[in-house]
Amino acid sequence: EAQVTQNPRYLITVTGKKLTVTCSQNMNHEYMSWYRQDPGLGLRQIYYSMNVEVTDKGDVPEGYKVSRKEKRNFPLILESPSPNQTSLYFCASSFIWSPELIYEQYFGPGTRLTVT
Amino acid sequence: TQLLEQSPQFLSIQEGENLTVYCNSSSVFSSLQWYRQEPGEGPVLLVTVVTGGEVKKLKRLTFQFGDARKDSSLHITAAQPGDTGLYLCAGGHTGANNLFFGTGTRLTVIP
């Protein structure tokens, strides 16, 4: 079954304690992204990756890091989490239409993070 | 940030009724996608429209892309409780991985 998996699904942590949210896809997609979803603000892109070892900032990258060492995995790292990073996080991988280069996102189930 | 406004924000209707959800922007997009998100899950892609004026149907759901590619609508005929969820529109540009999401319309269909 084609899918995007994330772990953990729920996480409560304290300010400053480094954490990693893992993301893996089995669709052999080159493009992957991380989003956060907040009430009234919708989904906002944090970082994206166009391929292995190629990453770039999205709309709200401050306080986050990513890495892409393998095609299937795209972990999100919070080096020093703060309460304003409490949110619902989604990893997504993209199927690309050719030749229009339209990206369709396939989302993971989400990780609900609470930073106290 | 290219804002996509959805209306209404909340909609509660009886089973069997028809409804329309709107997605509007001042920006032109190359494509417009609609997603449905259920509680505790990630958004699931319903449709992608790419041509101004394009209409696509998915069973009881009809999607239309505006002629100027700045707006879109989703019409549901004879709504069912299984249609309950958060409907999100997202605009994209050719070759760009970033989608600009609307804030969503939360639909509740009452049996």
C-alpha cells in the first residue's frame, strides 16, 4: 500500500529538549515536504526537499531543521523546541504531473506536538 | 504569501441537501487542488484542476476552476454523513513544490 508514515503520532515535550519527527514514504517520490497546521492559519510549508541532499526553506522554517540522506526518509528536527511550535505537523511526498510539473501532495497521518 | 480564502468556514447541513464551497484568491494559479481532511488524519487529495473553466466530477462532487484561474468551487449533491470533514483548497504554480492552502471549510452532514 502506497503511504506516508510519521512517528510519533503524539508527542508532549518541554522547552529546549531536542526532538525528531520521522517521515517515510514508499512511493519513490523525489519531492517531500513538511507542513504545520494551526487553527485559522491553515497548512504552511516548513521545509521541502527536491531530492537526496537537496533541501530548502518553505514559508515558516525558523526553529526547524531537516535532512534528506535517503530518498524515502525526511525527518524534521527541532533543536530547541519552544511553546510556539506546538502544532499539528504533516509530512508529505509529491507526485509530479508531466509535462505541466504540477505537484500533488500525499500526506502522512500527522504528528500532534505539544511543547510546555 | 498568496492568500486563498474559503467560504463558508463552517457549514452544517442535513443529509440529502446540496451545498457549494468557494475558494477565492487575488492571485492566478496554474493549478487548484481540493483535499478532504478527517479528524486525526492527513489531507487526502480529491482532485486537481488546471485549465480555466475546467469542470471535474467525482461521483456526487463537482469541482470547477474559474475562468481566470483565481477561484474554484466545490459542489456536493445530496450530501451524505460520509462527506463530513474539512475541505481544503490549495493553489499551485507550475514547477513549484509549494502549495498555498486555504484555511478550510468544515462541513458537517447530519443524518
